[in-house]
Amino acid sequence: MYKRSVEEILKEAMNISPVVLLSGARQVGKSTLSFSLDTPYRVFDNLSEREAATTDPIGYITSLPKPITLDEIQKVPEILEGIKLDVDNKRINGSFLLTGSANVLDMKKAKDTLAGRLIEIKMWPLSQKELHNKPTENIIDLLFDFEVTKVKSVNITYETILNAIINGGYPEIQKIDSKRGKSLWFNSYISTYVERDIRDVGELRDISAFIRFFNIIAPRSCGLVNKSDLASDASLSESTVNNYLSMLEMIYQISLLKPYSSNISKRFIKSSKMFMTDSGVFCHLLGVNSVEELIASSYKGDIVETFVYSELLKHMCYSEVQAQLYHYRTNDKKEIDFILERGDKIIAIEIKSSLTVKKDAFKHIIDFQSKEKKDILGIVFYGGDTVLSFSDASSKRYALPLNLFF
């Protein structure tokens, strides 16, 4: 079993809060981690448990031993009201660990958010640091130290990196060696888990329309969200598109990245960018199953960018101090893939899938650094294996190997 970066965070949260919600997509390892805590466990996939909790949520919660783990909480969002009353009656930290494959706090059936009583922790598919037995290493914390010259390249081949991108981070996929086996698993994941969770979180009248939509948005990872175009391509209304996007976010299959804005200019694009949250699912939906296919793919740049986004998302959630993540695009087409902001520090990040990098890769970062008053570190991640400086007297800029995520 892989040591997870979120484990110590979860234990700390349970020491300081009566209720902790561990949420994330199916098959990321939530139940496995919960079992390791060795507390009584109930799962709402069990029809009897679900019926009892739905019929009398207050009585059900009162009857439970504490501490308790309640799995698949999104199936019974009504139970949050019973948990609130129990906590208010006797507040003991660590009483409830809730796990769910959808963000139950955003569900319409959830009558209470447990504000002031709950800490929410997101769990993502395995990061490459977790897969390589380095769960305490955090790239976000490292970058915000601004000590990039101390960074050491990891001894790993470009082919290994690309294979990791194709596999993605779901634990089960790491156990499968054949292309056919991996394809079967991804197909099953989408048809079984994604469809089931979508039905849990919202009213879905036409599953075939939803699956068609899911396949249509896949090639658009890294792109700006244009709901009218999506509606036209999928033959759906804009309200349905909006609903589908919200539901996919709730079950952690996509992530909408907000644009960066600042007082330096009013010319920023206001649309969010959409990303698939796992590069393995993304590659599967694009039909990319080998390193050769990835290298030849017209989507190679988007695939590598999606991989970096998913890694940044994981590290950001597990870092010591939370950072904010944005994309940057102006109306005059100056674009930076990612902006990380923590306090007065900003990290501007570009992604290149090539093995080499030139100063021209920093041109929009240089422009951004010249306009913004905050302390900005410019980074270009690329496929090579050397840390390269492109700094000048006024600003720090470095090319960093993608292997730093490993």
C-alpha cells in the first residue's frame, strides 16, 4: 500500500475538529486510508444502512459508536443534519470521519454544511511523489521557498515520465501491465463509477447524452470554457451543459481553473479553463495508449499540461500553507499556463513538452514580471533533465525538469 501525503493531514484534522470530510473521486484510495485508522466503519452502499439513515437520520446517528467512519456519505446527504445535532450536543474532536466520492456539501439534498464543525480534505489520485515513496516532498512548498538553485534533478528517463502520464494516478491502474487491461479498466471506471456518481449527485434523465458530452469535453482539457460552443457541439441546452459541468466537478472528474486578475490591467480574459483531473483518463479518452502515440499526438502539449495541472492540484492540497492557483490570459493573447499565489509571492509557470527550452519560452512571463509589483518567480517546466537559469538583474527565471514531480 502506498503511503499517502494526505494521511498526516487527515490525522491532524481529526485532532482539531469533530467532523472531517475526506472527499475525492472513486478509486483514489479513500476507503483504504480510512480502514487504516481502525475505527468502526459503516458504508452507505449497504441498502439497509442507507434506508435506516434516510428514514431517521437523527436516531441513526445517535445510535452509532463514536468515533465512526461513514463511507459514501453522498448517498445520504440528509444525514448531515443528524451529525450537526449530535456534535452540538456533545462536541468531541474526531467523532466523525465522512468519506465521499462527490462533494456532498454542494449537493441540493444537503440541508446543512456543518459550518464551524467540519474540516474538508480533498484526496486525489496518487501523485508521482507518492508513487515513488516520497509522500512528504511537496513541490509547492519547495517552489515558494524561491530557492530553485538548490533543486536537484531526479534520475528518471523521459520515456518513464511519458509512461507515467499515460497511466495517470489511480492506484488500480498501477497494477495493470497490458494496454488492453488498462483500456478495459478505464472503460469500466467511466461506465460504472462515473455514471453511478453522476446519478447520485443530480437528476440525470439521459445517461447517453451525458456520456456523449463527457467524450466531447475530453479533447478540450486545457481550453477555455465556452458553454455555447459546448451546447452546440453536444446538441444540448446551455443550462444542461452548465449542469453537467457542475456535476463533473462535484465528482472530481474535471476542474475549472479561474483566471488571474489584478489592478495592473483590465484586459484579462474572464473565462475559466477546464482540465481533466487525471492524465490517464484524459489519454484513454483521446485514444493515446503508448509513448509512441503520445509523442505523435497533436494533443501532446495539452496532455503534458493536464498532467502538470493534476500534480500541482495534489501538491497544493497537501502543502503546508494553501496557495491559490489561476490561469493567465489577456485579450492581446499573452498567456501563462499557471499562476500560483501565496501572500505577496507569485510563481508564474509555463509548461513545455519538449526536451529543450529557449529564452523565448519565458516571453509572457517576462512581460508579466515587468508589470506586476509583487515578487514573481518565473518557471518553465520542460522535458529535459537540467535546471537552467534564465534570470536577469531584476527577476528570477528558471527552466526546471518535469522529473522534479517524481
